[in-house]
Amino acid sequence: MTKKTLGTMVLMVMIAVTASATVEIVATHAVFGEIATIVGGEMVDVTTIIPSGFCPSHYDLSPSDLSALLRADLVLYSGMEPWVEQLTDTVGEGALVQLVGPWNTPPMAAAKTQQIADLVTEQVPEHAELIEANRDAYVAQLDELGERLLAEAAALEIGEIPVVCMQWQASFVSWLGFQVPVTYGIPDTLSLRDLVELAEAGTEAGAVLVIDNLQSGIEFGGKLAREVDAVHVVLSNFPGAMPRTATLIDLLARNAAALFTAIEPIE
């Protein structure tokens, strides 16, 4: 065997070892996929299932999704997916299926980053320091964004403004400081009677905004805004579904900007 042949074989072994060390992660949506990619870097191979424009409760698993689940070492989901049981039954032996939960504010996103970093570290503990460094850098960006948005909200005296809000955006809207006396659920589950009752409650509360969620459908919120005589504002839960929202940080900044812009004429 020549030195050249031996060197080639060693290189092939190193490539194989590196490939086998990659953690296969399936995220049900773009937020968890983005965070996993950030904290894991080249140590992870991330597959995202639900396109950002879809509501998780309306998405059906495809054959390619099931194939990805069979290869997964780690599966991250939010709890909104109606097919969680099918998901857990499909994953390969030894795969970890983990509920991660809400992420809609910078502090919540930072907490999920910590959780996902811990889960990735369990898969590749030998890279703990690098994962920790990636985590800390991203959390610092989220903290900076959070401080900036709260400062802008305080300057606009948002705490004095009542709104009606779709429940999946209520945590973000409340975190900014808005008064949220009225919330509503998934539009598909609401009737005309619900619309009338919500409009009465919103009018009584003096709501100036009806804040909607893109992925759950915006027609109901538009009608409600007209009944309340309020400004209809549409936010998104997932990056990529609206212009200039390629990342979670972009998305949170854009959601806040939409709200700030909507109340400026009121002043």
C-alpha cells in the first residue's frame, strides 16, 4: 500500500466519521429550525417541516416529512401540531422528541435558545463549549433587540392603549406593554355571534387596534376591526412569511414596527 493510498483511506475515514457525527434535527417550523442551526452550526443537519405561511394546525405531514423523521436524532415541536402522536410514532429508534413551546417575545426566544442548545449538547457533548458560545452570542442579540423595542414602546406610551388581539399574538403584544382586555381564538372556530360579542367587548374597551395573526387567517380580524372601528394590524408567528422577515429577529422587529406605525396617527 502506498503512502498516497493510505492517505486517501485516512481522509475517507475522517469524512465518514464527520458525517456520522452530524446530528439530524427535525423542527416542525422555521423558528426552532433557525435556532437549532444557529446553536449547532456545522454539527447539525436541520430539516424544517411546516412552511412559514402555513398554520401548524392545518398542515398535514408529507411522505418526505416522514422520511426525515425516520432519520432524526432530535425532533423539536411546539404543541400546536395536531399530528404529534403520528410524529412520535414515526421517529426512528432512539430519537428524542421534545416539546419546546412558545417563542413570541425576545425573552421567550432566549429561553428556547437555551433549551435547544442544551438538547443539542446532549447529542454532541464533546462540542459543548462551541454550542455555548453560539447560544450566548444569539441570546445577546435577542436581549439587545428586546431592550430596544421596549424603549420604543415606552416612548410611545403604549401602556395607555387598549387593543383586541388574536390569542397567538397576545404574549408579544402584552410584553410590549399594550393593554389586552379582549382576545379571540382561531377564526375557523368562531361564529357570527362570536364576532358580534367580540365587537361589543372591543368597543366597550375602547380598543384602537385589532391585532391579527397571519397564519391563522385574517378575514375574521378584518371584519372585527371594521365593527370596532379600529386599525387592523397583521403580525406573523414565523419568519419568512412576510417581506424582510428572513430571521426570527427580523420578524420580531417587523411585528413591533407594524404596531408602532399603526398607533402613530392616533397621537
